[in-house]
Amino acid sequence: MNNKLPVIGYRLSGKNEHRKTNTENRTGFTLLEVLISLAIVGLTLTVLIHSQLLSIRQAMKAKYHTTAVFLANEILSDTFMQENPLMRTEDGKFPVRQDLAGGEDYSEFSWQREVEDSDIDGLKKITITVSGPENTQIVLHTYRLQSNIMQTGTKR
């Protein structure tokens, strides 16, 4: 036995007459409902895609910044390995690294090293600048104490 009864609504027409309308015949959505839902979905997708693109761009900037810091530290280490770095300005580009991992291409990065005397006797100021893509620039300033101790040998 079917307990489901048809839904019937009443509508008043012109002369207080009641007319039966069957609301079960209405199926689907109206064009206005579909257009509004498409507009909402479109705006939501636009915002999500825009935020994803910003996230990717920020991740790339962070990668360039981190790479520039490591490369600047490498130039600084090379400077400290020199016994007496020359008082001059040098610059160059980084090569492609060949290692077991397949190598990294740092050719987009350039560097500049400036070694100069400071106001304090025996102290040299070292400035390392690394520039990379998307206006990435790292500047490291440090000082190095130069020892002027001469090693003398004695003859016996």
C-alpha cells in the first residue's frame, strides 16, 4: 500500500475561485538559479586560482632568496680561505654545479666581492653581494682582522 499522497496547492484566481495546482510537475532548477550558482562557483574558483598563483610566486622568491644566501656564504668562505685577500672589487657569475644529484644551474646569479680597509688599523671590511632572478639581492658585510705577524726563521 502506497502511503504517498500527491501534493496539491491552492491558488486564488480572479473571482475568489480556488484552482488546484500540482507542484509535483515542477522539476529542475530555474535559469536564474543556475546562473547565480555558476557565478558563485566562478568567483570561488577565481579566488582559489589567484591565491594558488600567489603561493607559487612566494615559494619561488623564497627559493631564490635562500639560494642567494648560500651562494653569498660560499663566496665569503672562499674569501676567508685566502691568506691575505687583495684590496679590490671582483665580480662574476656562478657556474652550473656538477655533482651526484645532477647539478644545479646557478647561472642566473651573479656575485660581487669588495675588500677594503676599515677605519681600524689591521681590520678589513668585506662586502659580498649576490644578485639573482626577480630582483633577489643579498648583501653580507663582515670584517676580518689581518695579522701582521711576520714569521722569522733563525739560522743555526
